[in-house]
Amino acid sequence: MELLPTEHVPGKPCFSLLFNEGKLLYSSDSQFSAERLIRLYEERNVRQIWHDCQLQGKGVVHAALDDLLTLPEHIQKITRLMHYGDNMPEFIGRTGHMSFVNQHEIYRL
């Protein structure tokens, strides 16, 4: 496991995590950064991204769905959305090539 500093709330340390020999990025709480995600894919060989997602509005301390939808298709295809609001069912089919991590479900990585 490797800790990667991220931007979340000014003045408050926050970290994303790289798991599975660097193949899985768990964003934790982080602001959107397309450049960072693309760089991790290209330079670090990340092949799964689990990213926090604010479904509505402008992302301030979390990544907004509208911002995540600007990611290239190949990055969207490896991105799972988590840390979303209770209105998630309203957004099924509206997440581009990204899919939701379902609460209370066990995932094999």
C-alpha cells in the first residue's frame, strides 16, 4: 500500500491509497484532478480507480460527477464511483462509462 497526498479541505492532510501493487487507486476524499488520474494510469499503471463522487453541483471538496464525466473514455471505463449521495438511483445510466460501487457489497480485487 502507498499513500498519495491529495487536495480535500485546505489545511487538512488527506491521502489517496494505492493497493494491489499500485493497480488500484482508492481516492478517499479528494478534489477532481484529471491530470493526476491520467498520469497515474499512464505512468504508474493504475488499472482500477475507486473515486469519491458528488452527484450534483460543483465539486468543492469532492469530485463532482460532471467533472468525472470529462475524463477520457478509457479512464472512465476503469472508474468506480463511491461516497455518493442517497439519490444515487436517479443517476444510474447517467455516469458515462463509469459504474457505482454498491454499498454493503463485498468486492474481490
